[in-house]
Amino acid sequence: MPTILTFGDSNTHGTQPMLTRPSDLPRHMRRWPVVMAERLGWDLIEEGLPGRTFAFPDPEMGPHMDGRLGLFIALESHGPIDALTIMLGTNDLKAQFDATPEDIAEAAAFHLDVALSDEMQTRHGGFEPFLILPPPHALWAF
């Protein structure tokens, strides 16, 4: 069975949105990675960390929130994989980071470069990376 690794922030983790009332559904039942894997019939590896950014260590939450390091760890901890989703960017919009769209795009490109590197492709026997942009409503909070 093919395997997909989902790498992201609270949207991948399945944290309840702050602007809605809590759901009665267990977190495991409503998260998009679970629904996707079930519909594809694939094995799922989840690497969702609330607060993770594309490229910024968070001064309050810690340096481990920088997704650049986390991506290397995830790709070296798991495998082989057949596909990788990268869904980050919402947290990079926090005012404390003062990031421009170009900064965020450059950080996204870094993640794709890592995923497509000869080292990672060889390690996993080749896989497809998919960059998923945050939904527009996720940006309203910032």
C-alpha cells in the first residue's frame, strides 16, 4: 500500500479552529489527512505541529517551530514514502515575523528543494511532493 507523509501545522494536526465552537467529533475523525488517506486507500504518516512555520523559529514557542529543520527530521524518520504534502504558511503571517510574501514563497521553495533533492528522493525511492496553500479563511485571523 502506498504511503503519504503529511507535514504541516495545526491545520494538518487537526487543532480546532478558534473561531468556531468545539465539535463533538473526535479529532481523529475530522482531520483532512485522515479523510484523504482513507479515500486514497493509502497508509498515513502525520507530522502536524501546531505553530510550525515555513522558516521562522518562534521566540515564544521555540526554535523547533521552524519547519526547515522539521522537514529534514520527518523525511529521515519515516519512509519509504510515495508522496509528501507540505501545508504551511499561515503561521508565517504572524505580525511578529514581519514576513513578506516573497519571504514565505522563498521558504516554500526551500521545502520543495529539500523534498526533490537527490538525497531525499534516493532515500525514499522517489516520491511526489505536493505544496498545499492555506485556505483563504485561515488567513483572516492575521
